[in-house]
Amino acid sequence: MKPPVFEYHRPGSVAEALDVLAQTGHDGKVLAGGQSLVPLLNMRLAAPAHLVDVNWLGELDQVPCDAGGVRVGALARHARVEHDPGAAEAVPLLGQAIGDIAHTTVRNRGTVVGSLVHADPAAELPAVLVLLGGTMELASAGNRPRRVAAADFFVGPLESALRPGELATAAHFPRPPAGSGSAWVELARRHGDYAVCGVGVLVALDQGLRVSSARAALISVGPVPVPVDLTDALAGQPHDAADWAAAGRLAAAAVDPEDDIHASAAYRRHLAGVLTARAARSAAAAAASRLEASA
Amino acid sequence: MTTRTMGEPIPRREDPRLVAGDGRYLDDLGRGALAAAFVRSPHAAARVVDVDVSRALEVDGLVAIYTYEDLEGPMAEPLPLLIPHPRLHAGRTAYPLANGVVRHVGEPVAMVVARDRYLAEDACERIAVAYEPLAPVVGLDAAVAAERAVHDDVPDNVAAHMVQEHGDARAAVAAAPHRLELDLSIERSASMPLEGRGVYARWDAADRSLRVYSSTQTSTSVRFALAVKLGVPVDRVEVVAPDVGGGFGVKIVHPWPEEVLVPWAAIRLGREVKWAEDRREHFVASAHERGQRHHVSVGFDDDGRLLGLDVEFLHDNGAYTPYGIIVPIITATQLLGPYKPGAYRAEFRSLYTNTVIVTPYRGAGRPQAAFAMERTMDAIAAYLHRDRAEVRSANFIQPSEMPYDHHLTFQDGRPLVYDSGDYPATLDKIKKLVGWDEFEAFREEARAAGRRVGIGLACYVEGTGVGPYEGAHVRVETNGTVVVATGLTTQGQGHETAFAQVAAEALGVPVERVTVVTGDTRRFKYAVGTFASRAAVMSGNAVALAAGKVRAKALRIAAEALETDPDDLEVADGMVRVKGAPEREIALETVAVLANPLRYAFDEQTKLATQFVVGRGAEDPPVAEDDEPGLEATDWYSPVRSTFANGMHAVVVETDPETAEVRILRYCVVHDCGRLINPRIVEGQIHGGVAQGVGGALYERMVYDENGQLLNASFMDFLMPYASEVPKVETDHLETPSPLNPLGIKGAGEAGTIPGAAVLAAAISDAEGFFIDTMPISPSELWALREKEDG
Ligand SMILES: Cc1cc2nc3c(=O)[nH]c(=O)nc-3n(C[C@H](O)[C@H](O)[C@H](O)COP(=O)(O)OP(=O)(O)OC[C@H]3O[C@@H](n4cnc5c(N)ncnc54)[C@H](O)[C@@H]3O)c2cc1C
């Protein structure tokens, strides 16, 4: 379990990084937290000829928050975002979901943007980005940075819309509308494992604390995060007594999971329903308490 | 005044070093050594047609590539079958490197030696092996069907077939008023030590001697095996087990292919060579255990008392049988636990499959045995609508019936005779600890809150401390240090602490003065190894006996010096004193000086000991004819048979009505391993054992596909429990001394693991209201069972 030979680059600026990436093209890979890439190298499942280490690009280690939401720079580690008060206020779902990523040691190294680019169908953050309708910011030498919507970014298992030579510089997580609340619920075999099934739910309430809209995004039940609109099942119902099971049924019907060594497809579909119902209930409760707090 | 050390929960002295990262494990040694790596079969069954190394030769830093063609003499023969048995009629072992055929994914085909491991792996990748794949035998069904054979000359795939019987069990079952038939299965798991296997060899060409460091549970036997395989005289071979990062059984197997090949290459190349196993190699090229399927026929009376018990089981031994049939023999004989079975019959077939070999893993056949027996007890109780504890109690061997002869033959070839134990008292304690009688009230309360809970109980008896022998050497140095050496190895069990306690107590010195050396053949050459919960019993008693001899010698010499009778002396706190006249005393280190008359004085201490001052008569030789210099002794402990520890686990679980997740609310253990040397160490052993028991019950399995590929060969998909999955363990002890050994102790190393699958299956069944007959169980599987129950 030793990686094959590669050339190591440590650019000192984003511009320099983009130049190296442009030169190495298909043969180059960005090294961020290394929590996913290094195991792949060691198992010789990936063998890039060049590694471009972005860990020295302090300019990417930013998590600015504003009225629009949270912009997570490419070097911001999971742990930093998880505990960032501004991010928690603007997009509570970020911290809720990150808490279920691996363990502290992994979260201290792994980056939010790295996780998004890696596009693991069992990873939490792609679902969060999809649920919130966020965007990825991608830069490359000689071109204008491009923005790709979450819905277009996740293409397949471990496959994103990132092109060779591109660096993902940030991910933008929009602030959910006032009066909404969120929850993340997942089931993992062991504490910190990738989820057998996971779901994020965003519920918006009206002034009478009735559901006005609700959306979910599920992981580990398809090649990419599966968005599900739950509004039909919940709209107009009280925040503390809606037909959560109906929301669950919508989710279960929307997913197309597969059997694997940890769980059957049928069980995963069952979980999609159960966990969506649970998450919707919590999200509605969170929305209500936010509304009450601001009232 | 003597400070007691036996029985004290003193902290493990090895921990500060190991916990702070100061351990010296195999891969910490031999920094400058060449690295070995192996080309391993990607097929479960194939003929090796050709090995083309030409592209590998381009790798800069490559030193050598070896295949079977390069092996000669004993190296070209199959590896030893370590424990032959008359019932193992078709035992087969592997060659160090594949000889034309591979029989499991991971079998080594070629060895590469290079400047470092990176380059060695580069070269491995460039070696092109042409295989002609064969259809593999995977799983017990395929092995039994025998449409294909793992070994051409074993067409039915049966390596061993064995029956043990006492009474006419089938007749007894047939004649019983009540009968049940059960099919009970357990899947594979593995020892999975955090440090894999590893070997580092140094050949001294001028001295013609070989030093081998191996991450092994038996350095003494590796030494003999290497001498035979490599054709090096035994006295030119030294084997050292450095710090070993866990063994749990897998490292008692030896010599592994890599364990002979690395020193062999070191000799051929005249260079140091090292190999440290990586995790994927450990999954596919070391050993697994537990895969067994049992059919139980049981006959019983109205009280649930066993009248006849007839157990047939199939054991999947993987591709080879280097460790013989120890595991199924243990299942067959330990299944009886604390019970009188009436008539008993156990029959097993041990079958070849194209999978990794099966050798003992902590518990070694007992977790399967406890699962079969304890599920049977639960089934009987359910059938009779009786309390599960009551049914067990009706079958207990009573303390007054000890020693109890089962009229069977145990794994050591000796009669299966329990030496002592108080099962009714153990049951009382566990019921009290878990609150057995109050559980129904808790269940109702939980049910009212929409929660599902269940309770389970499982008992076991464990034969521990198997022979044939262990020895120890104890020496008092002239600075007062006491050095204890045993040939037995250590893998984190706390031997440095426990053996120091035994020696300190036997010798009458403070425990801090005692240092312990284990597993180094330079220091002690004869030993068996650390397995089968035997170290404390075997080496513990040997240390006590050797220390006793040293003490006797110290008293004799001190008596001369103090001009008194040895019987009037005692040793306490490192001083030999006249009883009742403590001012007349002599320090043990001074006795050590007196014990060794010297020619040369090189410090103040030794000036006292030259032949010119030691007080023997001018006509007497400085060392008496029947004496030896030095205050030291060696002694041995060899028991007539094993001693039997026992225990009971009780568990409360909660199952999620929707997701079928299982949460352990309480995990209680009552344990009787005779006299305790150090309760803290015993607790630690129980905690670790429970962690592995929980792992085997709820998380771990080896997932082979129909092609014999192990689908979860990494820590990402093989789910060893984290600390967060292991429950808090509540323990209580009984101390029923063993009458078989001087210290009255029994083994404790494996106990915590044994009833894990049984007790969790019982508790989950109790929560769910249906019978679970297969372990481990995942939430997905539990949910599927619910769906089936609900129709
Ligand atoms: C034991 C363990 C458990 C884990 N459990 C979970 C879990 O439960 N949920 C979960 O979501 N994740 C989990 N992970 C993965 C973890 O979240 C990783 O941190 C994350 O997947 C990748 O982030 P990274 O910064 O480490 O990326 P790296 O490993 O450095 O890179 C991953 C991939 O993304 C590319 N990349 C990274 N950053 C950029 C960039 N800025 N621009 C372009 N390409 C880039 C790399 O080239 C590489 O292909 C686990 C990891 C481990 C080791």
C-alpha cells in the first residue's frame, strides 16, 4: 500500500496553481485534505503523474458569510466550517450535516470543497449543496472563472463537472429563506461511517406556522444526491402535526437504491422514507423555533 | 512486613511506553533493510501458467525476484502441518510460493526484494503472471456439493471428519418427551490485530548466524521451524518478538510463507530484508475464523433438562489446514458449557474452500459453540414457556460434582474434565447485576413509551492454560534487580506487569524491582507460545516456581551469612531477615553477591564477593560441588490437563422499531478465572474481549462473492467496532481457585469474546419476538427478518 511515483508541486498562489494545473492537464490532481485522495493513491486505484498541493494557498482558507449565504473557500476544513458561528447562523444545515462526516481527525484535515469535488454518492455535502441550490466556483488558467449549479455539478459516482486543469476555488451555500428550518438525519453502521442512507430536509413555514414548502435531498440511494420535493405531502399542515409519513413515502418512491454489502436496496428505500419523515419533523420544529425566536 | 502484590490492581507498567508511541513494533526496526513485497493471486482458484518478470527488471532499485522455481530443499516443500490429528485424514498446506496452482485470492506467487517498499510494489505491479482460472469452491454449500475440488486429491473437499460421543445421544433424543431441531450459523470474522504480520531478518555471514524479528505469538517455535526450513543449525538462529501490536490468534500460526521467505532471501542476498504486512494483505493472506453451520437435535424433559444432545456441524477451513482442526475440536468439546448434556454426540466435517485459511481467533471455536448451545437453551425455554435462566440452572453441573468428567477428549488430547467452578453462584451474580427479575417491569415501561427492548443471557465454560509446558528463569542481580525471562511471547496482555507481580510475591521483593523479558529466544529457548488463554496459567506458575527456587537458595546463603537456620528466615521488601529479630537482616542483592564468588573486583559491590573474602573454608571449593554460582533458577510448569474458567454475560438491547438499529443499553459480565493476579488486567481483557464479541455479533463479516473475491477487504467495509460502538461493560468476579496449579489461577484472555454472538442474538430475539439463528446481524438483515415475520 504505497503509492506509485508522482511529481509533487506546491504552488504559492492560486495563479501559480492554475498554471501548474494547466500544464499537467489530465495528468494532474489537486491535493487538498488528502482524506479521500491519499487512500486511493496508496491502494494504487489512482495514479496521477502530478499532485498539486493547495494546502499552502491561504487565500482559499476563507468562510465569508453574508445575507446571500456562506461562501466556503477551497482550503476551509470541515471542522472549521462546522464550528463557524457565521455559517451556523446563515446555513445551519452545513454544521448539522458536517457533524455526521467521519471523525474529528478526518474533519480536521478534509475540506468541504474537496468533498464536493470528490462527489461520493454517500457524502453529505453534495446533498446539502443540491438541497440549497448552491453553486461551485471553478477557475482555470486563461479563462474566466465559471459557476456551476449544484444540480449540474454532480454527474455520477465520484464524478463531477470539474474539468482537467480546473481548480474549485469555493462553494456557495445560499441562505435559506426566512421562516425555514433544516435538519440532517442519517443512519450509518458505525459512528462516523459513510451513511447507509442520509437525508437533509428544508422546511419553510408561513406566519401561521404551517408548512409552505418542503424539500429533501438524499444520499447513498442513487449515483448522485436525490432531490425530492415534499411540498405536496406537507403544504398547509401544522408544523407539529403534519403527515410526516406521507413525506417519507414521497422520498421512498423517488429513490432508486442498489444492494450492497451493507444493506439491501429494499432496506435503503425503507430508510429513505423513515429518515425523511424524521428529518422533516425536525426541520419543521427548527423552523418554528426560529420563527418564534425572531417574533 | 510484606507488601502484597498478587491480586492488586496495579497499573500496567507497559502502558506509558505503548500509549505514548514509544513501542518498538516490527516496522520500527530495520530502517535500512531492503523491503520485500509479494505478487499475490487475484484468483480464488487458478493454474499459474507463466510468470513474466521482464518489465519488472526495469525498476531502478530492484534487488531480486523469486518464484517457486528458485526454492530448493525444504523450502520447496509444503509448509508444515503444525498440529496433525488422526481425524485430519486429508490435511494440506501451502508452499511458500505457489507451485503451479493458487487456491485463494492473496496466495503469494512471487516475492520481490527492492531498495524500499515503494519500489518493491512498483516491481510487483510490473510482473505479469499468466493464470488459467478455475471455477472456485466458495461457501459451505459448494464445498459439500463437491462439484469441484479445492485439492485434486481431496475430491469430496473433506479435510477431516470426527465424531465424539458419550452415551447414545440419538437414542436419548428419540426417547425424550420433548424434542427440538435447530439450524444455527455463524459467519467468518478475523483476529484483525492493528499491527499486521511482519518479519525482519539479519544474516551475519561471518558468524553464520541468523537473527529474525517476527511479529509472532511464538518466537521459540518460529526458531525451530526456521532452522529446519533454512538448513541453518538451531544454535545459529535467534528469533525475537519485539512489541507486538495484537495477535488474537492469527500470529500463533507459523511459519507463514513470508516468515520463511524473508530470512531465506536475507541469507541468499547477504542483506537485511524486511516485510511488514499491509492491511489488504492481512485480509486476504493471513487467517480468518468462525464460519460454521450447526444442526442441533435436542431432547429434554418438562423442566428443560437435557436428555440427549446431538450436534452436527460443518466447518469451513479455507484452502489449507496448517493449524490442524483445533477450532472444530474446541467447538465440539466446549459446546457443553456449564451443562450436563445427558447423552452427547458431536460430529463435524472440516471442509476445504477457495478462501483464506481458518485458524484460531480469540475464542477459537467457542463463540460458535456458545451460540449453538445457548440458542438451544433459549429455544427450550421458549418451547416450555419457562424462564431462560431457570432452564439453564436446571442443567448446571453443581460445585459438589467437581471435578466433572465429560468423557470426551479436549483439544490437548487429554480428558475433558472440569476442575472447579460454581455455576449457580455465577448465575445468581449475573441475574443480580443485570436485574434479570426486574426486567419485565422495565420492558412494560419502555413499551408504553413506544420503545422495544430485550434481554439476553449466555453462559460459557472455557478450557484455559493448555500444556504442554512453559518455563521461566528468575535471577537476582547484584544491584537488587530481579530479572524474569519467559520464552512465551506477549502481544499487549500486560505480562510485564502480571509476571512481575507473581515474581515479586514469590520472592518477597517490591514489584518495581522486577523486570520481565518475553519472547526473545536469546533469553529463553524453550516455550510453547501465547494462545488459548494460557500465559498466566502456564508462565505465571512457572515464574512462581522459579522464583520459589531462587528464594530457597537465597535463604540458604543468607542463613550461612547470618549463622542461622534457613527455616528461621523470611524475605520481605527485598531483605532476608531473621523472623522475630528484624535487625538481623541481609539485603537480597548482597545475597546475590555472595552467591557468585568472583576473581575480579570491578566495583565496590564486587569487592565484597571475590574468592578471597567469601566465607568458605580454605579446603572447600568457592562454589560447592552441588551448587552453581549466581542467585538464579529456572523452573517449569506442566499441567496434567487444562483448567476451566467460566462466566456469564447478560445484555439489554433496544431495537429501533423503524430502522432496526440495535443499541446495547447494558452489557454485564460475571467472570470466574480463579485467583486473580491483577484484577485491572483481567477487566481490560474482558473489555477487549467484549469489544471483539460485539464486533462479531453486530458488525464484522467476511463477504466473499461467488468468485471467491473478498469484497470488504479494508477497514472501510470490514466494520470493526469503534470505541463508540462498544458498550460500557459492567463486571463482577467470582474467584473459584483451580486445584490444578500452585497459584490457583485460570485463563482470562479469550473469555470476553465467547458469548458475544449468543447473548446479543438472545437479547435481539427477546426484543423482536422471533428467533434469530444466524449471526452476525445487521440492521438491514434484522429489518428483512421483520418483513418476513410480518408476511
Ligand atoms: C475514515 C474516513 C471516513 C470518512 N467518512 C466520510 C463521511 O462519512 N462523509 C463524507 O462526506 N466524507 C467522508 N470522508 C471523506 C472526507 O470527507 C474527505 O475529506 C473528503 O471526501 C475529501 O476532502 P479532502 O479535502 O480530503 O480531498 P482530497 O482527498 O485531497 O481530494 C479528493 C478529490 O477531490 C479533488 N479536489 C480536492 N480539492 C479540490 C479543489 N479545490 N479543486 C479541484 N479538485 C479538488 C482531488 O483532486 C481528489 O480527486 C471520510 C474519510 C475518511 C478517511
